[in-house]
Amino acid sequence: MARPLIVGIGGPSGSGKTTIANAICLRFGPEQCAVLRLDDYYRDLAHIPLERRAQWNFDAPDAIEIELLVAQAETLIRGGRIHSPTYDFVTHSRKAETRCIVPPPILIIEGTLALHWRELCAHMGIRAYVHAEERLCFERRLDRDVNERGRSAPSVLDQWRSTVWPMHVVYVLPSRAHADLVLDGSKLPDAAETLADAIARSRPDLAALPGP
């Protein structure tokens, strides 16, 4: 089996990374594409009282169990299967269930800090950074956290101001320098098409599915 093409998708929260990753998987099909989400690799805080968990800085690099992520990515690269963790964003702890992932031809590693760690970037054949203005990112984050993660609007705004955007400036934005491609998060269909074309050039043996 050929070594998987590792595609990193980083950029600010709310820039459209997940939408682009999902579009790539639709383009190439589930048999050829899988996603490792950095959000699933948050460290388990079940041992900490619930009220303290909500005050944790989830936007700094040490919130991610990078050792596990790198180890599982390398297992997939070697041809082994993994059981990826899944995360409960209401309780800030890992769920009991895991996702079984077999080595795919295209492995996407997606998350704000996907391009931050050198040991992770070293495995990537394509490194993409999704750029979007702060206001658009916040509007998308607000919609997601309120409607999908049971958060209140004031708590989302407070977290954005206290950790999300400050950590973006300190850690996420500098990772743009590691990118091969900078995608426009305000034009997600075009951004996904640009990345899909880059993947097709890197792996011409992989056929994209016909569009609708």
C-alpha cells in the first residue's frame, strides 16, 4: 500500500477548516479519505471539577495531547489502524467511544494548531492555512458553540476575547509560515476546490468522485 498523503489544514477558529476537510472527503470519497480532528485530542479533564474545566485554556498548544496524535498519525502512515479518541465539549472530557480508522490514501489532520508542531508538519505532504477575518470567524464560532455545543452567547464571547483570539495571535497565526497553500476562508467552495486540485496533483493515482 502506498504511503498516505498527509494533508494539514490549520488556521483560526471559525475560518472554515472543518467545512473544507468535509468537502475534500466528499470529493474523494470515504474509502480514500479520513480526518484526524485536533479537537478530539484535547486532554481528558475528567479528573478536574467541572467548574474548573470550563476555565481551562483550550486554545494553547498544551491543551492538545500531541504525543497521542503524532503516534496515531505515524501508525496510520505505517499501515496500521487506530482508535481515535472522541471528545465531549459539554463535559470537557473524552467519551468512552472511539473512531476506528484504517490507513487511507488521504489523511487530513485538521485543527487550529495543525501546522504548529514541527513533528506533525514533518509528515505532511500538503500544508494548508485557512485565512479569514476575525469578525467572520467569531460569527461562525458563535453559531457553532451555541447550536452544537450548548454554550451561551456571553460565554462564547468571553472565551473568544480571553483565550481564542489571543492564542490565535501568539500560536496559530505564526504557523501560517509553514503553509504551502493559504486558502480564503470567506470563499469556502473555492478554497476546497484549490486544495482538492493540489491533492490531485500530488496523488494523480487517486480519482475524485464526479460532482453533483
